[in-house]
Amino acid sequence: MSTARRDFLIEIGTEELPPKALRTLADAFAGAIGAGLEKASLTHAGIVGFATPRRLAVKVQRLAAQQPEQHVRRRGPPLSAAFDAAGAPTRAALAFAASCSSTVESLERIEEAKGSFLYFVGTRAGEHTVQLLPALVQAALDQLPIPRRMHWGEGHALFVRPVHWIVMLFGRDVVPATLLETATGRHTRGHRFHAPRPLSIATPATYEGVLREKGHVIADFAARRERIRSEVLAAAQAVAGRALIGEALLDEVTSLTEWPVALAGGFEQRFLALPREVLISTLEDHQRYFPVEDGHGRLLPAFITVSNISSRDPPKVRAGNERVVRARLADAAFFWEQDRREPLAARRVGLEAVTFQAKLGSLGDKTRRLRALVPDIAALAGASGEAALRAADLSKCDLLTAMVGEFPELQGIMGYYYARADEEPEEVAVSLREQYLPRSAGDALPATGVGLALAIGDKLDTLAGIFAIGEKPSGTKDPFGLRRAALGVQRILIEKRLDLDLRAFLERAVAGVRTDIERLRNAGAASAGAASAGAASAAAATAAAPGSVSAEALVAEIYDFLMERLRAYYLEGAGAAPVAGRAAVTTEMFDAVLATRPASSLDFDARLKALSTFLGLPEAGSLTAANKRIGNILRKANAEPPAQVDVLQLREAAEVRLFDAMRGLRESVAADTARREYTSAFGRLALLRPAVDTFFDQVMVMDENPQLRGNRLSLLAQLRDLFTGIADLSRLPG
């Protein structure tokens, strides 16, 4: 068998793969193949992934044909079991030697902590790559992030979509195997219509070219994506416009096409009277078209569609797409007219009949809970409480409109347009649009005080409610988007500098949802015996009681959940951006501040920034180590030290010096801490370093005299408390 390096190709041919998952699947497949090769010690010159709607493929360049020589060190039986009293090898020793293809005389005797053992120490030739590849590929397929696998036909194989062919080549040779109940070969498939016949792949190096030239398939996702971008831009320029190309839509269209061809289409000018978001949602979300705007940012009556075929009659393809989009826009125009026939506020009463969540009541219940929260949040944001109450009343009304029923992604946005049409105050109308912000990581935040209040109140109520009924996120499952909501709350509080007492408002939110849960439970119990129970009473009957978890414990659980999202913000998100003069935030730094349980996220931010600055000081290392040492000493003492230091028991000069230094700083540090001037407080505490170092060099804390020992423990406890008023330095490394 040749030992020359060769390219390797694996292609899984399927029915159309889920477009929104294609890129993730492709990256995961290439990553898993790479990890498998590394684990098998198979070197290569690079890995290239391919993905189209009908295939996942990976090409490995210059892959080693054989593993390197393996160094083996294998432990056998203990010497006591390997030889009998006469020193002759036992059956255990002989069997172990045979399993290593060796003799007992060739085995080594090695002394270990647990005794002496026979060992085989040697080398063996590496496995040939072609023998390892089938299992390696199967392991990679098994690791793909597929939430639900399906089987097809009469077989038992499971995959994201039915598999129709598999290409697996090592150089010019087919790697014989059966994967997903499909035999491997060298024949791929081209475009479903342009090249329906099987195509032979001679070597992995020719794969991409054969598909492009003979199969009308651009296998490289990035290359196909760039072709779509350039064609869409060119098509928009041809109609004197500029295409709006969202990255997510570009990815999705790339995942839907193998041979993309961009075409421009148009619609009637009258549809431009619709809200901009309605037009964009119709074109992007429902049709996967790219909208077109003019040089002033105004939408044009045009769109760019990307076909998956080179048609002989492009005008016919264009006309078909225009006919579809015309019908969609006509529906939207009808909804727009119908919805405005009654004021948005008129739908408020209808919220009582719409379930928000079966165990948490109706949208009307949620609205009342928002009314109890948002005025005080608005006051913190410098906004009108009256406007906040009006915004809360209208916040969910657009969910009952025909437009949002057809375009649910426009909730809040349509509330804004309908409120403006009803001549509601501008700050109220804008807040309806802002209540769901941020919708994703990096999204814009509410800009108005009422919008801030409504966004925070809505998210806190949802968090409190879903946690109260025991539906908190687990693993990758988060059906109510609580992680996004929690991160949104933290971003708003920190980036908008809103000093809100999280625990206090969580207590109010939890009290509100628990009241509604209890009311629904009682209503369900009262109506359980009724002969005819409607949908509302059925929902009430299923409502859970607040449960055995206390309100205090529930608040603590939600607070911790919010803090974990704050951790992600500082370690991975916008809060992780480097700042000159500050140490980069680490998880230990975050834990050091979290140990103080700040009530406000803004206070947390101030403490963390001060800690980051403090760690850049030359005194930080010594004082951090001292705090860890103090923590260990107090923990091992296993006794509560006296509340006050007895000055008369201070015998050593070093402890007197430390006591005096602390006494001189205590009031100023407390004042700084009260004003949240934590950087100043840390700067003062840094002055303690000489006294602290001398204390630990010259004073025996755990003295045999119990009075001296207790007094010194009290001194250290007070020193620790000076620091933990800002952050617990014992949580830091060092």
C-alpha cells in the first residue's frame, strides 16, 4: 500500500438540507473531520468544506497515508500475580505477553506507587489511513448538531435529510465503506435540472471543478455567496437603485441555491404607501427577495430575486415572481386599511381573551402587571409615569391586528404606526416599537425613557413568570427566549446608565406573577366541576400553583440567571472590549464582584471597572494573595472571630501598625464606597500593602494563646471586610 500523501474527499449527497442550518452543519462537519484526524495523528496540509442545498462535503489536502509509528506503554498484571513462588510466569503473565505479541522475558518490570507491574514498552506500526477513514467520518456525522434526525424508506439510518449518495475518495481510490446505509463511490450529482445525470469524480482535486463545469453547481459556500452578492448589486444598479443585503438573508439565499442567477422585478408604486417595514418583511422574510432603495434611502418599487436556475426565458421567471409579490403586498395593503378602521386602544379589552401563557393568564393580565412596574422604571429614566402607563396599556394591542397576525415579526413596529395614526403622544408611539429591543445581540437599544421602561418591565415580567412556572431554560432549549431577554435587560441598564435596583423590581415582578398564578389556580379549581368549560377555564384549570419555592428563593434564582448573562456580556460581548489602563475582565474577576451581590447592574459595572484598574497597580498582587490567605486562615479557624479588635491585646508592633493603618482608612474607604467611587477606595486600600506584608512576615496569627489568636483573627476579618465591601479578592488567582 502506497505511503504517499493524497487528497481525501467525503461528500454526503442528500435531499434539500434546512437552509438556516446549512452553514452550521458544514462548519461542524469540517471541524469534526479535522478533530478526528488530529486525534488519529494523521497530518495534512489543510481542510476545505463545501455545502450546497443537496450536499455536505469536506476535502483534506495532502493527507498522510499512514499514522506515524505508535509508541506503546501498556501495563500488565502486578508482579505478585505474574509469577508463582518458584519465579515461573503464570498464565496471566503469559496471556498478557501474547496479547502484546511479545514474550514474558521481553516485558519490563516497573515500580509504581501502587506496586510493581509488568509492562510492555515498545512500538508498533501506525494504521493505514484508508482503514481509519470510515469510522472517522461516521464519528463526524454522529457529532453534527442535528436537533431531530429522520429516517427514510425501509432503512434505519438517521440523518438530517434522506441520503442518496456518498463519495469517499483517497487520491484516485474509492474508500470502500457503507455509511448511513449507503455504499460509498465516486459518483456525485450535479444540479437537479441542469445536470441530472451522475458525475464521476476522478480525484478530490477535480471535485469542485467537475461540479462547476459539468454539474452547474458552485460547491464552495463562500464563493457562491459572493457571486450572489455581486449579481444582486449589479441587478439593483441596473434599475438605478441600491440593494439592501442583510447578511442573514444572504446566507439563507446561498443555502437555497446551487447555481444562483439574480433577476430584478418590480411592483406597483401604490404599495410604497405601506410602512417601510411591511414592504421589507414581505420581500425578505416571506419571499427571500432583496429590497432596493434609492440614493436617499427611500424604497423603490423593485426587488432582486435569486433563482436557482439559468432560465431560457428570464422575463417569464420575472413575471412569476412579480405575480407572487403583488399578491402578498395586496394582502398587506388590505390589512393596513382594515386595522386602521378602529383605534389601537379599542383592542385593549380584547386582550383579556388572548392567552399569554396558560399558567400565567391572558395578555390582559400581562398588561396589568406591566402597569404595576413601568411607571417607577420610567421615573428612573427621567420619563413621564403617565406616558409609561399609556404605553403599557397599548403595548400588546397590535398583537390583535390583522397585520401582525400575518406578519408576527412586525409586533411592536405596527403598534408604533397605528399609535401615530391615532395621534397618541409620540413618546408613547415610539415606546411601542422599542419595547422588544434589543431583539438580538448587538441590536439597538431603546432611545426613549418610556421605551426603556417598557422594554425592561416586559422582560422582567416574562422572566419572573416563566421561572415561576418552572419553565426556565435548560441546556440549549430556551423556547421563551429568556437568555436573550436577560442579556437585553443587562445591556439596557449598563449602556443606558440606568441605576435600577434589580432585586427590588424582581421582587415586585415575582409578586405580580405569583398573584396571577394563584388566582388562576383558584379559578380553575372552582370551575373544575362545571359541565361546560370553555378555553379560558380549561387554561385556568391547568395553571400551576406558585409551588413550594419561596418568593425569596425565586428572586435569587432569577437574579443569578441575570448575572450569568452579565458574565457573558463582559467575557464575550460588548463589555469585553479592551480599555486602556484596565486589566481584561476574567471570570475570576467577575466572581469577585458577584460575591458582593450588587443590587444594581450599574453598581456591578462600577465595581468591576474599579477592580480592573486596581489589578494594574503594583500593590494588587500582594494584596490579592493576602486576601486569599486571610480567607484560608478564617476558614480553617472554624470559629467566628470577635466582632471588635481589643487594642490591649495587640502585642506585636506589626499588628499595631496594621490596626492603625486600617483605622486611618476605614472612614474614607466607607465614604468612597457609599459614593461608588470604587477606584478611589481601591487606591486607598493599596496603601495598606506595607503593613499587610509586614504583618504576615512577623506575626503568628494562630498563636497558642486563645485571646491573642481570636484578636488577630478579628483584625484579619476586618481587613477582609474592607476589601469585600467592593469585591472579594480571595476569588482571584494568585
